[in-house]
Amino acid sequence: MKNEHVIVVGAGIGGLAAALALSTRGVRVTVIDRAAHPGGKLRQVDGIDAGPTVFTMKWVFDALFSEAGEQLEQHLELEPLTLLARHAWCAGGTLDLFSDVARTADAIGTFAGAAEAKGYRAFVARSAEIYRTLTAPYITAERPSSVVDLMRRVGLSNLGALRRTMPFSTLWDALGEFFHDPRLRQLFARYATYVGSSPLQAPATLMLVSHVEQDGVWRLRGGMHELARALQRLGEARGATYRFSTKVSRLLVTNGRVTGAALENGEALAADSVVFNGDVSALASGLLGPEATTGLKPSPRQGRSLSALTWCVRARTQGFALQHHNVFFAEDSREEFEALFRRREVPRAPTVSVCAQDRVREAGPSPTGLERLLVLINAPADGDRTGWDAAAIAAHRERAHELLLRCGLELKDEAASVATTPTDFEQLFPATGGALYGQANHGSMGSFERQGARGGLPGLFLAGGSVHPGAGVPMAAISGQLCAARVIADDFGRRPGKGELTLGALRRGV
């Protein structure tokens, strides 16, 4: 297949994974990205990770590197986190979650009583079952065409387990079956925000995130962008070409088939297939030409996932013993998500996340000088409609700092603070409104509404967090592998062999 040429538009994790998987199979690949560096949302600002901050589902990347004939640890330095996150409430109370279930259960027992610890163990068991039930037939497989198709994949003997994934219950309601302490319900409801959704509307299947965390959470030495660089380097070693600071203006279409890409500089590149690694809504709204919109629908404004308002900060901290990940809760979760999704406004009392990126070891010494912090509050994805001036940013920053102070954390001697708003995210990722996760995963059918690997025209394929199997770094990587398999099967007339781009290696690693 040395003569076959695939263009990948976008060097986010999905595009990088697709490029590596294709080049490993001998396909000539050209990756094009308007940014100066690979990674997409895995970006850094002033040496601070300004997007995803932890590495999970390591087995996904083990399989990706293994198929390229390499070992992950040869390319990346991983530091395991035993303490997953520290949580604090302004009204009082601090709770740590650990990768070890027994330690977390003991911590919950001390925090909220023996009954809540028992509820946590039941919650953990259910999350593990959901994860096992959905991994092979859904997460690492092509998008099911319907609920019936998913039932067929799961098998008649496992339909009971499929029912126990609770697809018709919201995450918020399901958590009420396991936890009576409102603080614990509020804590575990945050899993919905990991995919940009509201726990009041997202399906209870997202409980599986708990098992993902218990399966291992790592920090990458040098930052998460090192993952993108490693995928690029390995792709280059397999023959892929990467062109950065280069903008695709439109896709070329001949006789109803995508045949390449036109660049903003006037250059036209021919290809047998094109992989679009960007938000499907951007393609559907005509970002790369009207013909490429065929068969695609942009997410309605109300259906967009969350955006964020972030600050990359270097400061001294005092008064609260930070861990790598920290969450400071607002008092009223329901009001917070009503504001974000129904009223389309930043909550007046937002939950604040702080990633202290120089704190890795659970019992390690605190930094003595300025430390790198990513401070984040959620915001509606209306960056294409609502402007953000300095006064608005300052007002929200003051509210966030007020909440941190009430929880005991003070930021002092700030040497730098760079804000990123939904409008900035819209500029970075056009035609999304600043949505960071594609469309929100709301309702029992939300998981079936994402686009699969095929685009709306022959020769066009899709990868990234806005398509199946969903948002998040490992999910985007899976989408890239699924996309590569579909390109080979559809356009090169070759069905992958056993263990060859079928994600069989992924399933064996689960």
C-alpha cells in the first residue's frame, strides 16, 4: 500500500493515532495542522499543561505503540498517582480519593460514616461491571447502529448486565442509590463534566469513569503534550509527514468523492482518503467547504458540551495542602448545572478545579517557591456568541478566588496568570463555540448520536473526541485507531487480519 496516500487534517490525539496506525501499515500519510505544534487540546501555556492533565487507560496506548513495534515506556516517563484527587467543601470537610479502593472506602467511612463507605463499595462494583460490559462491544468497537445492534453485540446471555449499565437513568439519580451524603453525590457527579456534560442529564453509564481511575492514573514527565510529541516522532519513524502552521481551507471533492485538500496558501494536495480530526460540528457547518457538510449535522447550541474559563498561574500557595488534582465545591450542584446548561451562564458560585502540576507524590514536600497551577471553572460553550472582556474575566476570577479562600487556599505573589475563555477556545477550535468535548452526552440515546468513523462522502473519515467512542484522550486515540481500520477496509479493499488494526490488542489488554 506504499502508493496509497491519506491526508489527516488535525494533529490532535485522534489524528495522531490514526496517522501512526496507518503509517505502521505502510500507508503514506500527511498530517496537516494550523497550530505550530501537535496535540490539539493537549496544549501548554507558559510551561503549564492547559488542557488534559492526567494519563488514563494506559492499555489503549500500550496497544497503539505495540502495533508500531514499540513499548510505551521507551518513549514516555510515567509517574503513577496513588492519590487521585483531594476534594474540599467550603462548609467544611476534605476527602481524598485513592486508586486503591480500600483506602478510599476507609477515607469515606471517616468522612461520612460506615453506611456511605458500604455504598461506595457497591458503587465501585457497579462501575467495574459497566466498564466490563461496554468495553468490547462499544468502547473499542465501531459505533453501534442502534440499541438493538448493541444488544446483539453484548449477547442474549449478558442482557442483564447491559440493563445494569442504567442507560435510562441519569448519573445524578443513579448516584442517589449509592450515596445519601449530598457531598458524595456531588463529588461523583463530577464524572459527567469529564465529558463536558451535566450529571442531571448524562446517563448513569458514566459511572464507569470510576473504574477507569482505579485502573490507573499517571502524570507524564514533561507534561501531557509529551504524548503528542511521542506519537509524532513514532509516526515520522514509520514514514508519516507532519506539516504545522499550515491551514486547510477546504476539502477537494471530485464526482462526489473527497480527493484531497486545498491549503490556504493555494497549494492543492491530492489523496486517496482524508481523515478529519476536528469537531464534527465544524465540518458540518461548512468550515472546509459546503460539499464536505453532506450527511453531517452540527450540534445545536443547546446540545454543545461544556467549555471552560481557565487560568495558567505561577504563584505561591498557603493554607491548604494541595495535591496534584484538587476540587473545591460550590454549595449547590443542581444550581451550578442549571446555570451552565439551561441559562447559559457561568455560575455565580462555581466549582473550582486546581491542578498543582509540581505536586506528584502523595506525601512529597510542598514546593518552596512559585508553583505551576491550572485553575479552571466550567462555562457554557457560547464563545461564538458571547464576548469576554477584561472586566468579565476579572469578575469570574475574583469569585473563583473567593471560593478558594473560603476553602482555605490562598494564592500569593502571582508572577503570571494567562486566562483562556470560551471565545479563545472558539478561536483555537473554530465553529465549536468553545465546546471542548463535541456534543454533550445527554439522554439515553446520546451515545448513539455521535458520528462514526465514516464521513458523509466517500473518501472522508472522522476521528477525535467529537466522534465515537467519545471525549477524552484515550477515547480520542481509540477513535483514531477505529478510523484507520475503516480507511483500510473501505478505501484500500483490505479487511484487517486477526489482531491487525481491529483493536483486538486493545481488548486483550482490558
